Amino acid sequence: MNLGADAGRPGFCGIEGTGFEAGLVTGLGGRADVVYHRAAAVGVDWVLRHPLRSLETNIQGTEHVLRACAAIDGGRRVLIA
């Protein structure tokens, strides 16, 4: 995770996990004002060798993040990068 510039900001809390950890995503979303979703399958070679897994990572992981943030009272803004 490349968050060097953000790590020193007041109130910043970086948590490393995956979008497949629905319980983690749900639990943390309620503590955040904004969720930065930066998870994705990376690397052309890896994506070409594992096309289905790449799609699962990108689509299902993002779905868990979006559903968890939408389920919180008032919702949460999600920034996807």
C-alpha cells in the first residue's frame, strides 16, 4: 500500500485487508467518514494468467466495499482508485 503522503495526516487510519473480508469492511466502514478503495488485481502478467481470479478480485471485492458503505446509516462516500 503506497500511503506515505497520507499516513501523517491528522485523523488518518490505514487498515490493510481485502475486499473479500466482508466482516472487516463492514466493521471499519462505520468508523470512517470516507473510504478509499484501492484494492485491485495488479500486473498484466498475473491478470493474463488468472483472468477469472482477476475479475473476482476487482468485482466482488468492490461489491463488498460498496454494499458495506451503503448499509451504514447515512452511507459513506467511497473513493475508488
